[in-house]
Amino acid sequence: MEREVNEPLALEHGLTREEYRKILECLGRTPTFTELGIFSVMWSEHCSYKSSRVHLKKLPTKGEGVIFGPGENAGVIDIGDGLAAVFKIESHNHPSFIEPYQGAATGVGGILRDVFTMGARPVALLNSLRFGLLEKTKNRLLFTGVVSGIAGYGNCMGVPTVGGEIYFNDIYDLNPLVNVFCIGLVRKDRIFLGQAAGIGNPIIYVGSKTGRDGIHGASLLASSEFNDASMEKRPAVQVGDPFTEKLLLEACLELMSKDVIVGIQDMGAAGLTSSSCEMAGRAGTGVEMDVSLVPLRESGMTPYEIMLSESQERMLIVARQGREKEVLEIFEKWDLDAAVIGKVTGDGHIRIKQKERLAADIPVEALVEKAPVYERPFGLPPYQQTLQNLNLELCPEPKDYNAVLKRLLAASTIASKEWVYDQFDHMVQTNVVIRPGGDASLIRIKGSAKGLALSVGGNSLYSLLNPYVGGMAAVAEVCRNIVCTGAKPLAITDCLNFGSPERPDIMWQFAMAIEGISDACKKLSVPVVSGNVSFYNETKGVAIYPTPVIGAVGLLENIEKRMTAHFKNEGDIIILLGRTKEDLGGTEYMKMVHHQERGFPPEINLDAELALHGLCLDLIDQGLVQSAHDLSEGGLAVAVAESSISSTPKGAEIHLKESGIRADALLFGESQSRILVSASPEKLPEIEKRAKQAQVPFEKIGVVTGDRLVIHPYISLPVSELASAWKGSLPEQVADKPFRARSK
């Protein structure tokens, strides 16, 4: 039964009083209950980007090789030989907190559909995750549930999860982050767009039946902060079925091989509403649909429920008139529901009927183009200066550097994530040539010598202390990770996770992060081709740290020239490229040892970063180095330890020059724009010559030798002991603890 629409009901739907008045103005009347529901999801923060649009315009979105940038379901870049890479990153944060397994699983399902709706076959997944500290049972349950959800869905789909990153901080106790990246490959002449073009063309629903799950997932779950009632939103979390999605993928790709489709889009956030409105909006047309024709799995569903349901594994197709039978036959073959539910019209309206009853009649422009756009107030928060104030005189240098290195290697954020990626089938499709665990993953492009390097990352503590530097550093580091494989970065996608946009301090963080991302992308020539904004990541007024996550894609022309991070041969010379400064603010060392999350994060010089990338790519291409490893969390000592730990551990003896900076900064500082390489001794003169030409600081710091890591005069430890700390930490923290606690 439809409820009477009034202002209080609009407020229940997450709309403001001003937005409700604007709806009355757009329609010239009071909306029906179904129309109110449609407006509430299309004007939600999650769907309309009403608080972020004015800032997102500052990002560079065009560049060499960009075929489609933001505005489509995913970004598309040219990778040569008639092929294109299609990729995007999306968040599924709030659902994953309420229902970890299904929240993460449906996040994977949604991003897969974003990619294959463009005509691309998904070839790899990555994820960027944030959790509270694992000492707490709740956080361990969230962590293990999310990992299981990612593994369960991706493995069943036959798409490898090849890499990612995980950070742990108690600020994410009540608001974990689950960001999922997917990339697919497609022929450039077979790219499909989400457009409802061609008046009279049939609109066809395909995939799973529609149920009542996920209603208001976009408007009330993803577009509001958590509070005491949040767990009551469990019904707004969708339930995924990867086996059905696998059938849907294959059926769609088969259909795309024929000249039948005019437009196609997945039903993600806001379900049938967003897919139909966005397709019509892009084409400048209208749509008319009869929801009584939609395949349902529950009886008695109203137009409101059908239009707002976010049931998974569904797509909307606009086919060529007269070709409906071919579409239906293909989906029948794959044992999937399919039904013609409407047609494209020329009047610019979305018209929803249930048999003869008209449930909604709204101008598409009102939902898409006239959605509210806010220039929210923002300003430097008063606490920012306090955060950046770090008195190193109160932070004495440690007496036992061996203990500090082991502690950092065992820190959840730095420790090996093998426990996680061993649950993922990262070798399915047989394309992975650099497996998870390194700076970036590398997958081959079958039928060619080429490979695609993939990395995701972002340091949220840097972004808390200085959002501009944090945004810039996120772009620089993921591109540096790509470069360390020998691949040239081509483009990025971003997932911007922040607190409530209604707070001026949060909007200041967001605006500054965008500025930093924009400046880095312009300097490094990596346009932003897709992305996602996730606001309202806060609980009872406590926001997460600003967490801009960047996903980067790079191209390696010959995968035989690929490079990895671990040391290869005894006697190889270890070289540090880049300059070490006294950068201790915002470091993992200060957090773990001195319990300080403050200071100014390591500054970044984009000219120096660009020069470093060029030099590293040149050295790898010319076969001058044996390994390359980015320096990030934990600094130089951790990077050397990680390069020493491998399937065939190699020790190292390091001598560092007197530099006048603190020893702990020398060892554990996180100065940007640095790469650790190793090379055979005879290559050293040529490397030094090229470094000077590139104007990149060069320092020979040691040699690969023995089975100990020695950094004179501070550290001397067996590599086996370092490996034990690094590899054993995460399994020890999660092993059966929730179950033992429950049995007491």
C-alpha cells in the first residue's frame, strides 16, 4: 500500500526540506510514493555526487590513450594492438560493516558488472581494505568476513584477485573500508556504452529475479553516517550469487558478439531506477517500463520496491527493435531470466507503470541534470596545526634497533599479507606473471608480449596530517609501484573515502586531497578515467581518516623484461635511488614505537618523482638491474628486509653514509621518491652515469651477501628471523581467536 507523500516522509527518505521543495517545483505537483523513492535514490549523495561534483571537475581526465573517461560505467584506455583496458574502483564500505561477507562479496560482484557491461572480459581484481586493530574480536570478525567474501565471489567467478593493500588503525573500528578494483580487456571496436538510444527500441531486463533486498542501499545506507540504528539496516545489504553472475557474464559477452545491443548497464546502486535513468540521460531520451513484467522472486512487490531493489546479478539492455528474440534465446540458453519490460521513448520522461496503473512520470532531466549540486563550506580545521606539531626532542632514538625492525615487520600494516591472498585463486586464467606480495602485480596480455601492471594504494595518515600531500603521495606511490615492475603508468582510477560532507573540516580534507591528486596526475601524465566518492564514513560524529585510494594501470611492452623486488644474486650491489631526509612525521615508526600520529608527512617533489620514474624504467629496460623495490611504510630498513625475504632468502650488508640526520630517520623515515635497486658489480658505472644524467641522487649502500641483514652499526639479524616476524604476524593475530573467545 502506497503511503501519503509529505515533507516528513521525504525527510525519512534522506531528502532535505529544500530538496523536497525542489521536487515539488520540478513536477509541479506532489510526487507519488514511487516518485519520491526514485528521487530519493537518484538525488542521494551516493548516486548524484552532489557534494563532490564541483571539486571533481579539477581532476585531469583526458590524455593520450584515453578512450572513455569518467561518466561511463568504467574508464577505458588504449593499450595498443586494437585492445583497450577497462577499469574502475568502487567502495562497499557500509554494507561490509553491517554484513562483512555479503557486503564484500557484492562489492566484488558490482565492480565486475561495471567492467563487463562495457564489453570487457574481467581479467583481474585488486582490493584496498581498512580495518580496526586486530586485538578486538569484532575487528577480526570483520576482517576475516570481508576476506572470505572477496575470495568467495572472485574465486567462483574465475577472476583472479592479484594484489591490493590492507591498513589497520583503530579509527576504522566502526567504519571499515572495502574498496574493490577490477580491470578487463576488450577490443577497441567492441566497446559498449550505457545509453538508451533509438526511439522504440525494446528495454530488456536480464539476470536474477528481483526481490526486496537492498532497498534504499544507496540513499539510506551509503549516504548517511552510522549510529545506534545502523545494524537495523541489515536488510539494505544485498545478497550475492557468484554462480549466477558467472552465467550473466558469459551470456552478456555472447550477446555482445552479435550486432544486437544498442546500450547496456548493470543494475548496481539504486537498481532498476539508476540504470534506466542514467541510460536515458546519456542518450537524451525517455523510457517507459511496466514493472509487472519484471521477473520477481517475491509476491506482492510494489512499483516502489521493484524500482528501488538492489538485488544483485541483473543488467538492463536496450536492444535493436525486432531483435528481442535473439536476446531472450541467449539468456534462456544460459538459464537466466530475461523479459522485455519497456521501450525507449522520445519525450525525455521516465514513465513507470504496473499494468494499466501509472506509478511514476518524471522528467529524466530532473533526476540526472537537475540533481542538487552543493558548494559546501570548507575551511582549515582548528585541530590541523595540533596534528602537525611533532616534537622530536620528546621522541628519543631507540636503544635496540633490531627490536624496532622486527616490530615494524610484524606490524599489521607492513606484515606479509600472504594469509589473505592465499585465500584468493590468483592464478586462475593463467595470466599472472608477478604474483601478489610485491610492489605491483603483473598480468600478461595473451596473444602478445605485453603485460599490464596493477597497483592500488593510499596512506590515510599522511592524508590526515596534510590532505594535499596525502593525495599527491597516493598517486606518486602507486605509479612508483608500477614503475618498479618495468611498466609505464598510463592512467588511474580513484576511490575517495571521507566522513560527512556536511562538516567543513571534512570538505576541506576532500578539497585539498583532490588538489593533490590533480597536481600529481598532471605532472606524471596519468589521467583519472574513473572513480568513486564514498562520503559519510563516520559513526556518531567520529570520522575515519581521509582515505583517498588510487588504483593505477601501467603497460609493459615485453613481460620478459619484468622486474621484481627481491634480491637475486650474492655479490650484487645494493643502490638507493633518491634522497633520504629527516622525514619522521606520519610514519609507521612513529606510530608503532612512539605512539605518535602527528607531524608533517614526508613532502614530495613531483619533478624529482618524475625523474626517478624515468630512470628506473630506463635501468630495467636496459637490463641494468636485478631488482627494484619502492620505499614506503617503514622506510629503508624495512625495504631492505623485504627484498631479503623471498623463497630463496638473501642477506645484505649495508653501510650508510653519515648524513647529519637522526639514525631512526635514516633507517625508518619515509622520505618520498626513493627506489632500492640491486645490480651486478659490472653494471654499476653505467647505472651511476644514467642516474647523474637523470639528476637522480645515487648512493651505493651495500651488497647482497650471506644469510643475515646487517646495517652498520645499527642492525644485525638473521634473515630467517626477519622472515618469521614478517610472515607470521597476521596468521598469529587472526588464528581461531574469535572462535576460542566464543567458546569460553
